[in-house]
Amino acid sequence: MDLILKRYIKDVSEACAERKEFVVTLRIDSLEEALKKVFRKGLVTGNVLGVMAKVKYKNLEISITNTGRMLVRNADNIEGLKEALKELLT
């Protein structure tokens, strides 16, 4: 995994769903910094009292919790997802 991704991401796994979805777990030690980057570069389309937010970045739809769990929709494959996450977290 790329150094940027290693710094912010603990795990990436494919979710079992009809649409292509991935679950991304952010690292606790860099969570605050990662959340700031996601909210700065992405378009926040919804927010539930600081517990969960919905963010749009390029073609990706991201649901993100304040504990660092992200559900990412519309990624074609894991390689494309990692490239988009690298851009988002740089």
C-alpha cells in the first residue's frame, strides 16, 4: 500500500452488496487529520449531528462516521478506490 494510504488507512475490504461497495477503516492515530482532508476536498451532502456525514468526491459516494469507518460506493475496483483515496488524503 502507498505511504499516504498507510498513514491514514487501517483496512480496505469489499462489502457484499448488489452495487460495488467498499468499507474503509481509518487509523485512529490520524483520524482527525484524515477527516479534515476528506471534508475539505469532498462535497459534504449530509450531516447527522456530527455522528455521520455523506460526502461526494468525484464519482464516489462516501458515508463516513466520526469513528473513522467509511462506506464507499461507485468505485469500479479496489485499485481505482485506492487511487481516489490517495488523491483525497493528499
